[in-house]
Amino acid sequence: MECVLLGTGGMMPMPGRPLTAVAVRTGGAVYLLDCGEGTQVPYKAQHVGMRALRLVAITHLHADHCLGLPGVLMMRSQMEEASPLTIVGPRGIERFTRDVIRDLACRITFRLDFVELEPGERGAGKPLLAYQDELISLRYLPLRHSVFCLGYRLEERMRPGKFSLERARALEIPPGPLYGKLQAGERVTLPGGRVVEPGEVLGPPRRGRHVAFCTDTAPCKNLYHVLRDVDLAFLEGMFLPEHSAEAQAKRHLTVVDSARIAGRSGARETILVHLSPRYDSRQARQVDQVAREVAPNVRRGRECERFEVKLQDR
Ligand SMILES: [Zn+2]
Ligand SMILES: [Zn+2]
């Protein structure tokens, strides 16, 4: 699994600092998390791949998180025979997208499917299912922002357990294709007619990789639930501590809030994103210093940084 951080900005795209969005690539498919104004530019520059794009998940209906949708959809319509695309987001995402397509006479050449998430669902501490396919599950919980906003958690499907050569030999399974079938979770019949279940030679199912994406929120309990024990988290760190009053008023996190929450959540590594446009590169470096003092595995993301997320049992 690879995550490409397409930008780290908040509020508006700035020269050299596109808006925050993450492309997650796994199993040949791409899942895009947020799509602010101009996201198609770094998406193209980083060769993420439009054909593989399967889903776009929008955290909330603020321009810096969804205004890039028309651009991405139009760029994808340049391809021949593009496959359907699913858009997940808060209630209203379908109307917004369809209105823009109609009002601007965009020619979209592929089918759009929508999953709209409702404010009423609270989840009681467990991220709720928004979408799933053969590769991943996308879960969410509401966060606490000035409008309805979702924190996402993308989880790879569980993998079959580890194959035990010892047990296979003890069961007198002939080496070869039967091993592969059992490893893939299939029941096999031995030459003598005896049936072997995959559970007889496989260990317990293994966890896939988990990535969280949470931006635009005041501190809240659900953040911990979404971030809990993920392999990689992208979390807003919009304000330096001197602007904490503004962070509170606008329902955002300061770098100290983010680092503290990330540190307590059990996330293995946390990348801070959605930096206020007022901060120049010198102040952006301060983000790293402030975060490091609170939690060692939290730091600021860099434009177009790529992250290889490793399986925990490898
Ligand atoms: Zn924002
Ligand atoms: Zn916002």
C-alpha cells in the first residue's frame, strides 16, 4: 500500500502548497481522500493514475475539501471507457456534484455512484461502514467542525493466516498446487479422498493495513476511535499554539492538540496536514518542533510525499 500526500494546505491552495488530499493505492486501485480546489494538478503530476481511481471520499462540504471534484471528474472523462466512480461524503454531496456538472455543462463519460452519510449516525465508539469492495472497507465517524464533517478510516481486508508447512506435512498433503489453494482459503481434496479445510493448515487471519484521514475538527472522542492503532494517520494540524483561540472558535486543532491526540490514539505514525495559509515555510518548520515535543511519531507532511505502508507482520 502506498499513500501519496497530494498537498498539505488548508483553506485555499497556495503557491507550492496545494490543498490537503491523500491518494491511497492498494491492490491496483486508488482511493482519493478529499478533493479541494486544484487537486487534479498534483494528482496528475504525481502519476497517481486516473484509470485506477475507484472512489473519492469527501470529509465535508467546505470548498477546500470538495471544490476539486469537477476538475477530477473532467480530467477522468478524457480517458476512453472509464469505469464507474463512487463518491462518498456527507449528505448533500450528490446534489452539489450533480448541480455543478449540470450548471457548468461538464461532459462526464462514466457512471457516478454516491454514498451519502447522515449526521444522525453516532457509531457509539466504533467506526461505521461507508463502503466496501474486494480490497478495502471505508469506515467513518462524525467529527466536530462548523459543518457536518467525517473522519475516515480505510482498512484493507483481512488476509488469510500464515501457512504452516509443518501442519501440511503432518497431514500428508502433497506439496504443489494444493498448498496454494489452501493458502487462498479453499478447501481441498487429497488424492486418497480425504478433505482438508484451510483452517487445518492456516494460522489466524491477519490484519491488513489501516490508514486514517481526519481533518477539520475540534478535539473530540471520535478522533481517537478513528485513529486507534492505525498504521498511518493524516491529521489536521492547522494552527500553531499561539493561535489556539482561533482554532477553538473555528473548530480546528492546534499542532499541540493533534500531537497529543495522535500520541494517545496508538497510531503508529501521524502526518500533520491542512496547515493555515498564513504560515510561511519558516513557521511550517515550527510545526515539526512543536509536534515533536509532544509526541515523537508525529510530524508535518511534505508536499507530494509518498508513504509506503508496511504490513505489521512482515
Ligand atoms: Zn479545511
Ligand atoms: Zn472545514
